[in-house]
Amino acid sequence: QVQLVESGGGKVQPGGSLRLSCAASGSFPSINAMGWYRQAPGKQRELVAAVTSGGEQNYADSVKGRFTISRDNAKNTVYLQMNSLKPEDTAVYYCHAEVVGVHRYDSWGRGTQVTVSS
């Protein structure tokens, strides 16, 4: 099983920056996509950004040009650099990994709170 541990959340003023990290550990065959989802109070969980093992990236329209996802395959770690943060970016951010092998399954981290407020 894969364990995902997130770090880097916190409170920041509008216009500020934060960097999230997520490291995968445990016993698993291979990870294809890794990414970040977020869930604000009263809203559904939504994709923020994802990156495949081959480097293909996907972003939500609302974060394009402000957020950058990157990945270190050797360390099984994914990062999310968030710049020009807005109050509407406030949410719990969850790390996600698509584990592939004989079977495919999704693994989730516990989430890290990001609050953008003055």
C-alpha cells in the first residue's frame, strides 16, 4: 500500500505564495499520475493539478498561470508551487496518487489546510 504524506500548508495573505509537498512511501509497484485536489467548505473535491510519470501536466483553469506542479520520480514526491494566492484558493488540499500494477487503485493523503486571508 502507498502512504502519502503532505506538508507545506498554512495561512497566507492574498497575493502570497505557498509550496506543498507530498511524498509517497510504502510498498507499491508503480505510480502513474500524482496530483493535488482541493475541497472548500460546502463544495465538491476538485482537481487542482496533476502530472504523469512521463511529465504530462494538467491544471484547473482557475489556477493556470499561478500554480506549478512538479515531480521527482526518484523520490516519489510531487510539489505544488502556488503563487498569487487568492481567498478563493482557501481549501483543504489533498495529494493523490494513481498506483498501477496488476491492479490499479487511487491513494489519498490526509489533506493539508491552505487559508488565504488578510
